[in-house]
Amino acid sequence: MLVERLNFHHLHYFWRVAKAGHLTQVANELHVSQSALSSQIRQLEDHLGAALFERTGRRLVLTQSGEMVLSYAENIFGLGQELLGRLKGSGEGSTRLRVGSVATLSRNYQENWIRPLLADPGVTLTLESGMLDDLLRRLLQHQLDVVLANEAVPAHPDRPLHCRFLGSQNISLVGPAAVWRGRSLRMPEDLGGLELAVPGPRHALRGQFDALCMTAGVAPRLRAEVDDMAMLRLVARDSGWLTVLPEVVVQDELRTGVLVSVGRSTKLQENFYAITTLHRHRMELLERLLAQQPAARRRPRIASRADRS
């Protein structure tokens, strides 16, 4: 069978149905009848010489051949998505970079990482945040070029991802300068009974912090648990409590003296990773970002903004 005889229109219908698991939803989305949709998938099966689905109740379940065809269809239509993403804006002479970051990642960190591109008139940025699993799904579908995360993603044969370590930062205890300037605390030994704001349970740091306190037999008074680093920054700035976080989150407030660091722990670290997938087209500007000095380890020169995080 010659590849030019493969009906990619039928393959696209199969791909949509395979991802949805049934015909009704896809038929409605594509504005075709169920019978027409079913007929075109049958034509694809006849052309390939293999059954792609079997019925289980009302749902369609992929056969072994169907699983294999789906994996190829994901690549084919994923690369189509990547192509459209690359071409978008190229007519105006710009290159588009689509960056996803996990919702628990500091926006200061993300901005520091993309800072070399902010003054480049030839670059258009698309910045998204969300849960890691959803971002990885979009990455594998070539709807994103890179995902920034604070946890590593293990290698898996079904997910051709590359996880690159960018750097790390020790975790600090910060407080309002009016109260804590010139004072210091040990982490976690001196935290017993103190009012703290801490990263929420979904944050990669939280398990480390809880284990450290438990091992030391220390029980701080938790006043706020915050997953979003932008919100944790505001709590640190305005609550008057001590806050456990990476210093990059409050870099502006530390520089201007609104907050001070009163303790650090070498046993608590936030790691930063860039996750990419295999690309047919190598992006030079992304490669430059990936090769730069780890953003978490340098102190960037930035302008202070009251509401940045």
C-alpha cells in the first residue's frame, strides 16, 4: 500500500473517535451524521486491512491494531498542530514560542527564564499555566514547545519527553522587615509555635517541609497554605506572618527591603526543569534558553513592580 493512497481525512476521523471513545460526541463536533462517520472509519479499516475498534457496550474500544494506528495518528496530527503554531506570526517575520508552566511555579522564575526574549522584536510569546498532566498532554500534542516545572518527569516509552534540569534554589523563611530585620531563625528547629504561611499540599516543596518538621519534632502554627506562588507572595508581603518559600518568589520585596530573609535550609530545595518533546524543527531561540546559566542560581537585575510575582 502506497502512503499517498492513505486517506488522511478518514485517519483524522478515526483519531478523533479514538480519543473520545464514542461516535456521538465526535459526529456533533464535526457536524456529520454518525452513520457517515462510522462509514468512513470502516473504509479506513478496509484500506488498512485491520479492525481498529471493537464495541464494549456503548463505547468503542481500540483493538491492538487500533492502538498502533492511534500512536501514529497522534504524531501525524500533533506535528500538524506544531506546524500551525510555528507558522502563526511568521508572516510578520516573528517566531512564536509557546511556554507552559505549572501553576505552582513562581511567575518571577518564569519571567527570569524568558527574560532574554523580552527585548527581541522577532519573538512572539504564548505563556500558559496549568496542572502538569494537562500541560504534558498539550506538549505531546505539539500545542506547547516547552513546559517549565518544579518536579521531574520520569522517562516512559509511551511519552517521548526530555526533562532537563535548569537549576535549584534553597528555601528561605522570610518576614516583614519592620519586625525581623537583623534577626535569624534556624529551620526547622526554631519554628515551633510560630505563625507560618507555607506552600500548599500540591506544591513539590510541601512534602519536604512537613517531613523536615516531623523529623525535628517541631509543630509550627500554619496560618495559610497556598499553592499559587503569586498569592503566597502577596501573603508574605501583607500578612505579617513568616513565610516559607523560594526567594525568587519575593525577589522584588527582598531587594527593596519590604521583606527580609531570617533563615534558610539547605535541606529544602525547589528544583526547576524544562520539559520538551522531540521536534522535527529545531528552535534556535529555545535551545539558547535551555543552554543559558541556570536561572534559579543567578540574581537577575529587574525593575520593581508592586504586583509582580
